Amino acid sequence: MKEEKEEPKVYEITEDDQPPELEQVDIEKERLEKQAAPEEKSAVVMAPKKKAAGDPANGEKVFKSLCSVCHSLAANSVGPALGAVAGFAIASQEGFQYSAALSAKATLKWSDTNLDKWLANPSGFAPGNAMAFAGIDSGKDRADLIAYLKG
């Protein structure tokens, strides 16, 4: 038995009469657009994972329970004022004398990442710093505190 091949369908297309399953394509326009567009590479790029934004209201509670013994937002005390710390250079609060360990980090900024590392383990972030604080284990509490400090 010989298999019969199905003949391709041929449509005669005019501007006024097109079959509904076909759309008119301007081949020349597509060719010019492809030439003008930069060559796309088919690579999969994974975006870095973003940390979820913290809850400033809960961050205020964390601040009051863990930080306010030595810090305020507006004035230096046992520790430096923290109201404008986010985004600024580390160890840059005027009128406060920082440890050599933290002063060595002065070329860095208090980014979310650096704040998170500091709050998780201050002695790991800046070994020999003067802050007597073990750190905050909860990633959520750290994120909340950072959100609060960012205002």
C-alpha cells in the first residue's frame, strides 16, 4: 500500500479576501526590523534573588527591644545615632569615636547587605569592634529593622 501525501493547501490571497487563519505579513518590514535590532543571544539569565522588604512597624519594635539601650535615632549615646545610617559610609557619624575595626570598614556603605551582615553577626562583620552585641538570628527581624532604619 502506498501512503498518500496530503497536498499542501494553497490560498489565493487578495487584499480584500484573506482566509481567517492567515495574517498578512510584511516580509520586507520584518527583515529591516531584524537588521536594525541588535542580535539577541538565546541565553537564560537568572536575576539575583531579592530579599523581601521588611516591615518597618515590626522593625521599630525590634529597635526598641534590642537597640535602644545603646542607640537612638537622633543622637549619639553609648553607640552612634542610627537615624541616618542606611546608605551612608560605615563609621561616618560625626561626633562618635568608632573602634579601629569598624573604622577600617569606612570605605563601605551601610547597604542592606552590609547592615544585614552586621546585624546578624557584628563580630563576624568587623572582628574586634567595640559593640557588645551577639547579633540577631532572625532574618525577618533583621529585614524589619533595616526597613525601620531606612525610614
